[in-house]
Amino acid sequence: MKTKLPLLKTAILSVSICLIGLSSCKKDHTEIERERYTTGIYVLGEGTVGNNNSAISFYDVEKNLTVVDYYKQVNGIGLGETANDLQQYGSKMYCVVSGIQGEKKSFVDVMELSTGKSIKRISFNTETDGAIPRFIAFYKNKAYVSRYDGKVSRIDTASLTIDGEVMLSEGLEGLAVANGKLYVANSSHRFYQEKGAKNKVSVIDLLNFKKIKDIEVNNNPVSVAAGENGQVFVVTVNDYIIGNAPSLDLINSTTDTKVSSFPYDIGSIAIQQNIGYVVTDPYMNAQVKPLDLNTGALGSPLITDGTSIKTYYGLSINPLNNEVLVSDANGYGTTGFVYAFGTDGKKKYEATVTGLPKHAVYLYKTR
């Protein structure tokens, strides 16, 4: 004959089993809730200069559908003239619309990330002209915008107002943050070939928002990108007219010195945390290659499945899974394409988007 457990012990055992079960269920439920996946991609199209036809497309990954001019559909107006950069910070997207010289068409459009709905357009115009903003970077609830007129503007991301400016040299281009400092390319690009500091990267201390120094790099720096390790990479296009070759220069953000210069002809660069990719030789035999953020060495070509890209125009890296999005300007026409590649170099999906696609921002869901 089997002996029954005392009533109190039986109750305690039952409660313990239930608690263990609830704990297990809660853990499983939390893990499921925290699983994130890519649901959509916003793609910025520059448009052609003087035609006021910049646009933001939205590709629905789940449905495999694209709204080519999504911004206009959501907001009822076109994006503007010559949009140049699109970045995400917190729950918002920031689009830098450069405009063109001599017209008041320069602004930064701030949108809800979840919907693409415009919250505010921050003017970068004077009484008679546009300041031609170019690129945007973020640090501790502030956004920093480079401008062709030589200033870096600081935007407070809570009030969405400009709360500070630093004057550098005319013709500012790309910028990036590393070790609490902002690195800004002083270019001789386009409008400021005579006035620009043709071979400098300016360093701004973001604690007091003041310039620390200039670092000499090769001629005509246009793009700046930084890795988690503090290495700052500068793409210079140099001056083909007098025979100087382009390069990829490496700055150490601890010492603020240029430590290396690589003889690479770089069309696009994208760095996300500790992952980097570049487009090499953009005008002849262009290829996407991984960039070693410690040494500056290039790896083997990424694309392994034979996918053909007509006009390499931009790169983006999905921070969730390290997918690489390659933008194809398609001969600089009014229609472009984007192709997403896994780390194995095989195409995962593609989408038709607006003309001259450049930067992308990702939208996620949790389940």
C-alpha cells in the first residue's frame, strides 16, 4: 500500500511545480517578444539636380511590395530638391535635403520612423540662399549637419531646433563620430574648389562643441565613416586633372593623426558597428568588398551569385543581421534598384525604387 504525502507537502509541491512552469513560460514568452526582424526598408533617392524630384521609397519586405514615392504618398508633397542623406536616430528619421545654390530649398526633414510621416522641416536657408546641408551624424541626443557654406550645425533632437554652429571651411562634406569627437571632411568638391580647405579633416570636441584641430589627408576628402574601435576612414577622390590618385585614409581617433593611406579608389563606404564594406573602382570593374576595420585591408568580393549591378551608387548595412544593401542607379535614370545580400554573398531580395538610390533606413518589428 502506497503512503500519501501529507496535505501541506502536497500543496507546496503543487505550487512549486506551477511556479517553475510559469517561470519557464514567462522566459519563453519574453524571448519570443524580443525577437526582432526586418519588416521594411526606406530608400532615399537623390533625384536629378534642378528637377525637384528627390523621393523616399518604401520596400515592404514581408509583402515584397514597393511604394516608389512613399514620402509623397504619406505627406502629400514631394520631398524636395537634391536630397543627400537619410539616417535613423531613436524613433525618428532625418533626411538632409541639400537644395541647389542660389535657391532657398535647403532643410532637414524629420520623420516618424514607424510611418514616414514628416514631423518638422528644419530650415537651412538664409534670406536669399540655401546653406546646402550635406550629411548628418548623431551623438547623445544631438544631430550634427555639415554644410557647403562651411558651418556644422547642431540640432537638439528633442526640440528639433538648431542650438549651435561651428564655422570651419567652405565645402564641407561627410562626417562621423568617434571617441566623443566629430570628424568633418573639408572638401574642394563642386562649388568651393578655390575656397575650400582641400585636404583637411576637422576635429570637433562634442563636449564643448569647439574645433580642436585639422588633420591633413589626401586631396578632396568627401566621405567619413567610423567603426566601434575608433578607427576613422576618410574617402578622398583627389584630383584626376593633375594626376593625383584617390585614396582611403585612416585616422586614429585617440591620437587624432593620420596613420595610413591606402591606394583604393572608393565609390561608397558603409560601416555599421564593427562591420565595414566599400565599393571599389566605381567607374571600372566595380565590386563590393569587406573592409577590415583594424588594418584597412580589403577582402574578397562580396557578391558570389553572379548578380549584375549596372551603376553602383550606395551601400547600407542592416545592423540586425549584417545584410548588405547595394543601391543601383541604373545608368543614372529615374528608376533605381536595391539588392540585399547575405554575408554569404547571395541575393536575398531586390526591389525597384526611385532614381539615384543612395542611403537606406530599416524598419523592424518584434514577435
